[in-house]
Amino acid sequence: MKQEDVISSVRQRYLNINSFSEILIEGFDEESVQLFRQEVERLKALFFLIGDKEGSGIPVKLLAFYRKTGVIHDLQRLRWELIAYAKQKNVGVPESCLAYSRNSAC
């Protein structure tokens, strides 16, 4: 990979991360959280490929936000599983699960 290609790829990752971050300011919908996390993972992989094994080129605040969105993503997945389980057992889905479930298959 040429240096110009690496720089272009890093720039594109940061542009994508920035656009998803702006969407996340509005709310943490499932798709935006997932897309944001995927872009950060791509950025981390790119830094790994160019020899930065610790990801020291990635801002600490971005990595902290990435970890926090991981917790949010885990909670969203738990909600999906609770909804699926409730459907399987033919019981009512708790209102707290439905309140935030815009993209679920309810």
C-alpha cells in the first residue's frame, strides 16, 4: 500500500467516524451505533496493518467513546434477545424493551 493510499484511507475512516458521531449526538439508534463501531474497527485495523500495534495514532477520547458505544451495543443486543425470548414463550414483552426498539423485528 502506498503512503498516499494509507493517508487517504485514514482520512476516509475519520470522515466516516465524524459523520456517524454527529448522528449519535441525536440518539443511539442500533444502526448508527453499529456503523460507528465498524468504522472505528476499520481504523484500528488500518493502524495495525501499517505497524501501529497499540493504535497509538488513534485519539484516546475516540477509543473511550468506542468502548462506551460497545456497552450500548451490548445492551441493545440484550434487548433484542429479551424480545425474541418473550415472543418464543408467548409472553408479553416488557414495556421497557419496546420503548427503545425501533429497528427490532417485533
